[in-house]
Amino acid sequence: MIEKLTLTGFGKFKEAVFGLAGVTLVYGPNEAGKTTFFDALFQAICRPSETKKSGKVLKARYGAGRGALAEPLPVPISDEEFLNLYAIREGDLRLELDKGTEWLEKLKSRLFHGGLDPSAFAAEFEKRSSDSRTLTHTRELEKAKATLDQARRELEAKKQERNSVLAREKKLAEAEAALQETRKLLRAGAEEAVRLESEIASEEKIALRRKWNGYLARLDEWQQSGTEAETLAPFRLDRREELKSLRDATVKAGAAIQAERGKRDQQTDLIAQAKVETRGMREAKEAAAIRSAAAAKLAASAMAYLAGKKPRGGLPVWTIAAMGLAIGLGGLGAAWLAVKLAVASAAAGVLLAVSAFILGSRAASAQARADAAAALARWKDEWNLVAGPGVAQSTALVGGASVGAVNLATPEGFLQAMETASREKENAEAREWEAARRLESLQDGLEKITATLAGLTEAEALAHRAEKDWLARYGVESAESYAERVSRCRQVDSDLGKRRAELETLAGGSDLNAFRVDLHRKLLALDEAGVPQHGQDEAALQRLRNRRREMLKEQEIVGGTERGMIADREGLAGEIRGAFGKLAGDMVAWEKAVADAEEEVAGKELDKRAAALALEIFRSIGYGADQVLAGLSGEMEAMLANILPAGRTVSLQGLEDRQIQVMDAGGGMRSLDQLSTGTRHAMVLAAKLAMARKHRPGPGLLVLDDPFLAMDDERETKAMEMLREFHVRHGWQIVLLTKSPPLAVKAEGIFPGLRRIDLAAFA
Amino acid sequence: MPRILHAADLHLSDAEKDHGLAVFAELIETALRERVDYVVFCGDLFNTFADAEKLRADFRRMLGAPPFEFLYLPGNHEELQRGGGDLTRLDFGAATVLHTRPWELLRRDRGGVAVEFLAIPHQEQYQGYADWPVPAKAAPWRIALAHGVVAGMAYRGPDDEGGATAIDADLFTRFRADYAALGHIHGRRSQRIGGAIFSYPGSTRVWRRNETGPRGALLLELPSASAGTDTGLPEPRFIPFASAGEYRKYILPLTLEGEPADLEAQSKAWGAADYIEVAFTGVVEDERSAAASADRLRARYAARVRALDIDRTGVSALPGIASQPMVRQFLEAWEARAPRPGENGCVDVSAQAIWIRARELSLNLFKANLERLA
């Protein structure tokens, strides 16, 4: 309790000491210094800093030299706490709880569980366990997780890098192997190049030998050509026309001989034919002589037969004619055809005649016919023996008479036929003679031709000899040979010049004999060097050279590849060497970073889970706060009941203005700002007292400057009585300031032991 | 069938001489009991060069003339406090010290099967290893020894195992190692990379905080040559060392009055070589109560274990907090939410962590609020 307040240089009070009691009434009319006294108490209790608003106001109002000392020295409290909770200025009854001031927080804490609010704890742990991304711990957890992820990624990247290094190293080993292969290729190539070089050198020497031998051969050929040219000198003048005329003469003679020989051959053929014909005629004549004799005999027989008989009108004319025809035919056949055919023809004629006779005599009497037939048969048989069967018939035909004309069936007819046949010999002889004449003529012609041919043959032999002699003069066999020599001579003459010119070019202008000697010398040197006599041909040598060229190109390429590979290998090896070891260190560092980050994340997650558990615990405790609020509202109700008539229910949902509800006169619940002024003032006073008591564990000080202005007399009295109760029950010191004389008087009646200070006495 | 015992990171030190040598003795005993042909020790046998100088006589004496070959590859710790000293000049008795850098190749044929040892002592950097002219593998098995961090083996424990250079796993596969016997990382782990087994046996003893789990060595049995080349290597078998102790950490929430939870049940599992760390958490009425609780714990348990660290950095004090009804109300509600053991009788570790952390966060918020009110 403040017992003494000493003011120095504080507004009106230059030097003033006020003694204070449990309840002190400070009375002063307007301008007496009531506000200064209030401010002095405020200064003494709160000692506000001059950097704060209230301190600045006091300094401006009362100067820097002001002094206000309360004794005993009270525990300082904040401006807001004093003004809001322990003081009422000039009837200004407001709660202003929702300003969120520190004193209110303290009040809230003290109201519950000895000053601790479980709902505040619950709220704190709700935050700490919340997943809301706006909260610091969530952001920190996310940051820790991000750090962990980053560390894991870095670690993974290092692992990848390390694996890549190992892979590259493997590649390096492969590159090394490839390099060795390449080098092997290079070595093989070099060896082959050497071999090719040697082979080519050897082949080139062989080629030289071949070339020089070729030159020598050409020299020989040239010399041989010279010799040949000499031998061909007679042919240098072309006399083929001369030879041709000789030739023509021979050919012409030959052609004449040929023509004559043709004639001779034709003549010979004709003679041969004539000889055959003559021989045939002779044979026909001999056969005809036989038949003519037989026919004469048979004619005689027939004539004799006919003479022994009555002639019956004699031998018909056609029979005779037939016989004659038969003979004629026989003779003709004998002359032109073969002898046998002639005979047959004659016989046929005879037969025809006989037949004609037989046919002619068919009309005779049967006896006569029988006799005649017997005679005829006999004659015919005889005739047939001579002329052969059917000759009679043939004779008839040869005779040129028809069967009907020569009736061989009759003796007359037969007679006629036989007479005709007996004349055949003569005919045959005539024809033989003609043939002999013709043969002779032909043989004469042949002799003439033979004589001509002999003449021609001699002429031809002369011409031929002349030609031969001409050719022999030039030593050739034929005109063709001569022509060849002439042509050869020309060619040799032509070649000789060319060859010489070429050889002189090869010899480089030196003498060709010297050239030859030189070639021999060189060849000898090759022999001495052991160069083989024979090698590959020029094409093969060229192939070797091509191969060598390709080989050199390949070697160049492979060599380039080798250089590239060496450079690559060196580069790769450098990278790898740098990376090994270092990467292991990096990996371990990142493993450590991962472990640290995991630990941090685990710690934060543990805190979050622990906060959730704590939240659960504080929520379970938090239900007790409702009871405390209910207690406080009851206290307010009790205090309010001291002022207002009838019981007014007070409901506290919390300690914010809007959370305080009071029953109005009508029985409805209204929030503080909706109450009548008098009721609100009463409620605020009651609430302040209730909260002030709750706020301080022990007795405190209330400074009330005309707190009852809006109350009627009855309420004012009741309010003062309530203050008295408060003072008595809880021991709080009360300083009541007023400008109202009746209130001062009333207070003196209500508060026993009240000390009254009249400010007018100190001014 | 050669048998190899693979260990690393014993960190023998003069400061913890007895403990360190006890573990070394168990290493030797194990090698004898298991009838191994080789012991490969992959670095940090001594904690510093100075320790190597001081303890080498004990080392020589204890190693004696064993029936196995002890291959000792120095690590980064043997470089510490070296001054002008030279490890190669120190006598390590029967041990074969593999200090030739950057590598050396040994061929042995104990157990009737030829084995090549490719020793890669700790070095500043391994760059250029691809060009090392390591001869082609000419034995059925090749064991590589190295001390460092192999990239890709899930490095854990920031800064604790610094000081060694990272090694690419390729170094081992490139030179056809069948087994990479590694040292430096104190957590045991084994991994197959590119057909080879890469193993860290972990520290041979608990050397410092957070080295949880049993400590010991790995036993590798190489199949005989005929079978071996086809079947590949079997996984090494871990042999825990009783003398190595275990690191056990307990987070104990303190009551508002500074009383820790009871450790009696847990302490029954503790061994004399164990390294116990107790971390207090919470907000207490009076900081002195937490200190007093720590003293009580020490008095009760310190003598039973190799080391007992009590960490009070997680505790803060706020006078008046004990009288705050809401704090009490919170703690009651929090206790009621303690994770229950599951069907297997075990408590979900993550649920436990969340539960403990919820208390820590809430008490800190209480403290902040109350400080603001005051």
C-alpha cells in the first residue's frame, strides 16, 4: 500500500507530501489539481519512459524537473495495465480488452492454472504440429527436406559421376586395346611395305633386264631387217605387170586346151555310143538270120500244107500285111533296140500273124479247123523254139500289123507271117551297115580333135615355161611369192628407218653399237648382282606398285588414327586420374551431408509429432479454462449484483469485448457495447474489479477518478458499497478522486477510515 | 581353410591402459580359441603415436609368439602426437607391421591355402590408385586391409570419425580383393560391393560416447581353394568381447522436484566395462535438486561400471514451477500417455522418443511462459 506520495515541481504542486490510507478521497473542484494528482500517481507507479508516448505527454505537461515518489516504492506496472485495469479517468469507463495488450495476456494467463492458459499452449502446439505452409516450423521442415533431397541428389550425381569415370576408364582400357591393335596393324603394314619394297626393287631389276634384253632384241631385229633388205633388193623394182602378161598367156593356152579337151571328150562319148549301136546291129542281124531261116522253113511247110488243101480264097491281105508289119517291127527293133527286144518284137509279130491266121480260119470247118489247128500248133511250137514263146505275137506286133490283119490262126495267116519273118535278115543287115558308117565318121572327127589338142598343149607348155623361167630368175615360186617379196621389200625398207630412229632415241643419241655394248655391260652387271632371269610381268609389277602406294596411304591413315587415339587416351587418362580419389571424398562428404540432413529432418519430424502429442495433452487440460471463465463471470455477476437491481447474468466466452455478454433489464443477453451507459459503466466497473483482482496475486491499488458520473444516485451508492466490499475483502487500496462535494460527503459515510485530501489546501 | 580374425580401432591408450589391454587380451584369447591363422588389425590399434610408444612393450609381451600371424596396419590415430617419431622404428614384437605406402602385397599359405594380403595403410589421399602396379591376383583369396572411409558405406556419425581420407570401393574391386578388411568407422557394418565383402568390425572396445551395441571382432573363414573360387566368401561372423563393454544411454526425465526415474531395473544388465550415459531432461524447481540426483546416481552406480556420465544439459530450472497446477496437470496427463509395451513386450522406440520429446517441448514452453509472466 502506498502510504506517502511526495511531489516536487509537479504542476501545481511545487513541494507537496500526501499521506494515503486504505481508502483515500481526493477532493478538488475544477482546476484544483485533480488531474495533476492522477498523473502524479501514474508517474509514481508506472514511471513511464520519456521515450514512450505517456512519458512524453507528462514531460510536455509538467516539465523535465517534475518528481513523484510513492512510498513504499511499488512494483512498477505498465502504463496500459495501470490505465486499463487499475484506473478510471474522469468517468471514462471502458474496457478496451480487445487491444491485445500485454497486461491482458498476463491476466488471461493468471486467470488459468496459476497464470498459464492451456488453450494458448494448445494453440502453440497446434501451430507446431500443423502442416500449414505459412508456419515457420513447416517451412523449416520443408527446407530441411529440401536440403536432404538436394544432398541425396548431389550424392547420386557424384555416384553417377564416379560410375561414369569407371565406365570411361573401361573405355580407356578398350581404347588402349584398340591402340595396340592399331599398332599391330601399323607394324604389319610396315613389314609388308618393306617386303613390297624389296619385291618391287627385285622386280624392277628384272624389268630392267627385260627392257634391256628388249633393246638388244630390237637392235638384232634392226640388223636382221638390214640383211633382209639387202636380200630383197631385186624386188625393190616392181615388175609384176610383166609377170602378169606371162601368166595371162599361159592361162589363155590352158583355156584353149580345156575347150579342145571338151570337144574330144564329147567325141569320144559319141564314138562309144556308136560302137554299142553297131554291136547291137550285128547281134540283131545274127538273130534275124536264124529266125529268117526258120521262118522260111515254116513258110515252106505252110505253103506245102496249103498246097495240099483247097485254097480258100487264099491268104487274106491283112494277114500278110500283119506279117510284114511284124517283120518290119522286128527289123526296126533290131536296129534301135537291144537284140533280145528285137527278137521278141519279131516273134510277137509272128505270133500276131499266126494268131490272126488262126482267128481268120476260125470260120473253116471244124475238121479243117482241127487240122489247121494241129498244123498251126506244131508250127507255132517250132517257131517258139526259135523265137521263144510269144514271139509270134511279138513278131506280129513288130511287123506292125494288127492281130486281125495277120491271122495266125490260120495257116494262111501263119504263112504270111513266116514269109515276112524270113525277110527280117535283110533288114537287119541294112541297119548294121548304116551303123558302121556312122562309127567311122565319128572316129575321123576324133582324130582331128586330138591333133588340134596336141598343138594347143605344146603352146601352153611354152607359155608356162616362159613364166617359170621368169619366176626362177627372181628365185620365187609364184607370182604371189613375188608379190609378197615386193611388199616385204617395201615394208622392210620402211621399217628399217623407223627402227633406227627409235633405237637412236633409246640410245640417247649415242652410237648404236656402243649402245649395244653398253646394254650387254648392264645385263652382265645384273647377272653378277644375282637378279633372277625371270620375274612377274609388267602388270603384276604395276599391281605391286599400286599395292605399295595404297599401303603407304593406309599407313598414313592408321598413323593418324594412332596419333588421335594416343591423344584421346592421354586426355581420358588425365580426366580419370583427376577424378579418382577426389570423387570418393566428395561422395563421403555428401553421404555425411545426407546423414546430417536426415538427422535434422528426423529431429524436426520428431518435434512435430511431439507437438501433436502435446497438443492432445493441452487440449485435454484446456477444458478447465471454461470453468475458470465461468468463475470469473460469476465474480463479475456478484459484483454487478451489488450495483444493479435484480440478478444480471454475465456470460464470458472469453475476455474480448464481444465475448462478454450481460443480461439487460428485459432479460435478453447483450454484448457490452449494446448496453445502456449506466449498465455498461456498472458492468465495466465490476469487470475491472474482478479482473484486477485476478490479475494480481496480492492486493493492489485502484485509482478512480469520478467513476460514477453516468450512474444515478442509487447505483452510485451501490457501486461505492461494492468498492468498500472489495477493499475490505481483498485489501486493495483505493484512491477515489472527485470534484463532487455530495459524493465526497457520501464517501465519507460509506468508507469507514477514509482519509480525505482537499487539493485546494495544497495548491 | 584359413581363418582370419578381423579387428580395428582398439585405441589402446595410457589413460585407459587396463581396460584397453584387457580387451587386447581378449582379442588374443579369441584368436587362440578360434585357432585362427591370421589376425588382421586395420588401424588405430593405439590411440596416438605417444600411446604406441608407451604401450608397445605391453603389446609385445601380451602378443608373445602366437601360432597365428598378427598383421598390423597403422591407422590415422597412430599419426597423432607423433612429433618427430617414426612408427616403423618401434618394435611391435611378433606383429607384422604393414606400413609401406601406398601399398604392399604379402603372400601367405597358412592353413594350406594361399592367401594374398594387400595392405593399404592410412594415407592422406588415394588419388592415382588406378595406376598402382599391383600384381594380378595369384592366390585363391586376396584380403585387402585399409583404414579409412569407404565411399558408399553409409557413413554415420558426423565429425566423430574424421581424420581419414575417403576411399573408393573401386580400389578394392579393381585389385580383385575378395574381402576388404576395413577400419576407422566405429560402427560395425558389412556390405557386398562388386562381388567382394567390405567389412568394418567396429571399434574393438567402447572408446567414446554413442558407440552403441556390442564390440568385438569378425571371424572370416576362407573356404578351401577348390570350393572357394566357385562358392565365394561366406559372411564373417561377429564375436563380441565381454571385456569391451557396451555403451548404454538413458534419457531420464526429472520430476519437477528433480527426481529421476528409477534405473535399478536397467542397471541389472550393466557390465563392469560398460560405459553408461544418463541424460537428464526436464524443468525442475531447483537446479540443485538435479545435481543432487546426479550425485546420488553416481554414488550408487559409478563403481559398478567403467564410466558413468551424467548429462544435465537437458535440464533447466524454474523456481515456482512445482507449484504451478497446470504443470502438474500436464505431467499427469503426459504420464497417462506413456507408450505401452507391445505384444512382444517392447516399447516402440519412436513412440517413446515422441513421448519424451513432447514433455521436453511442453516444459520448455511452460518455462518460457512463466518467465514471461514473472
